[in-house]
Amino acid sequence: MSSRPELQAPPEIFYDDAEARKYTSSSRIAEIQTKLSERALELLALPDDGVPRLLLDIGCGSGLSGETITENGHQWIGLDISYSMLNVALENGVDGDLLLGDMGQGIGLRPGVIDGAISISAVQWLCNADKSSHEPRLRLKAFFGSLYRCLARGARAVLQVYPENLAQRELILSYAMRAGFAGGVVVDYPHSTKKRKEYLVLTCGPPSLSTAVPNGKGEDGEGWSDDEISGDEENQTVSYIISHPLLPFSGQGFCFFLLFFFLERK
């Protein structure tokens, strides 16, 4: 059986009462979630002005990532499909407001009310057809379209994902672009099999200087850029993708620009 939870059962079934408590009580998982959430908030690039923002935590689970948001002085709304996970969050007294819902059916928040969104290890679940009524492309379209609408103009969404393969990564990114987002993929520790992490960094609105995708982190924890890469591009194998929509989606008239930069060395 696959070790990927999204291939074993739908999230509302996989994360039952027992699994939700096991997940939340694991110190290792809590440490990983904290690090991923801190990095997502860093990539969110909120203004450093001391003003609390209202953030959306998509796939919030039992509130581990929400605790990081609270510790950083912001308010948050958490959305998750697992009743058991949200029940644990309530028992633990998290500070966020919790919503039980399926992100694949859209996010039912008023337009423009969210100052930023994060998601840790959740969006790749949309690529699986857990029910006969589930069509991944329609679910991704509903998710990204509603996310775009509820974000304030210029706000970012940072979605940490574990795509199963390149095709799945491209599928997720393409529907983000179709919804109107600008941005791309940031890859941290591209040389490491264990530490490698991918973040979709998306901005609500057309491309501008503020929508530039940040650099990923290298093995030493410091950021890297194309100025720091040696000329031996033949041994650089993993892609770093920057994407911008050039035209709004209309029928078959969707057009976007992809710049592929191969950065990981063998």
C-alpha cells in the first residue's frame, strides 16, 4: 500500500478520531508542521507594520499551523474536511475560527476579506477522485477560483504541496494560473531528497514587481539565486518554475508564460 495518505482514503475518512489524535500528539509531526508553517508565513511576505492580518488556513487540520499564525500575531480562519481533526482543534482551544468544508467545492467566504492564505500538505488531495462525482480538474477550478475571489487584491497565497509527479504539479499550477493568479513554485533544499519542499507562491492580481517569486533555500539554509549557480547546467536537474498569466481565462483563450529554470545538481 502507498505511504501517501491521499492514495489510501478520502481525507475525511483517513483522518478519523484515532488518526487525528495520533497525528496531533506526534512531536515529530508538530515540529515539521511548525517549520513548514513558519516558512509559508515568510513567503507570504506580510507587511512588517505590527497590524494583525486575517489569514485563511486551508486544510488546517487540528490547528498546528494555526498556532504558528497566532504566535505571529495574526487572526485566522481554518478550513478542513475532517470533522475529527477540527474536533481535536476545538478541544485544544485554538484561537482561530473553524469551518467544516470541502475545499474542492469552493471556499464560501465574501470577496476580498482575506489578507493572505496558507496551506500545508493539503492541496494535492484535490488531484484524487475519491468519489464517482469527483473530477480533479473541476475541483481544482472551484478551489482556485473561490480562493482568488476571497483574497484581497495583491494578497498572497502560499500553498506547500507534495505533488506525486511532474504532471500533478503542472495540473495544480495551471488551474491556479487560470483563476488569475500570478506567481510560481519555490523549491527549498532542491538537492535533498528528504528536506526538499515545494511551495506555490501565488499573488491575487496581474504580474508586477510585487508578484516576483522569492528564491528557494539551499542546503545551508540560505537563499540562492541564479547568480550563485555554476555554469554546469547539464548536471542541474530539478525545475524551478515561475509562471504568470498574460490573458484572463476565456473559453479556449487561456494563455500563460512559463519560465523553466533547472537548478538542482545531481
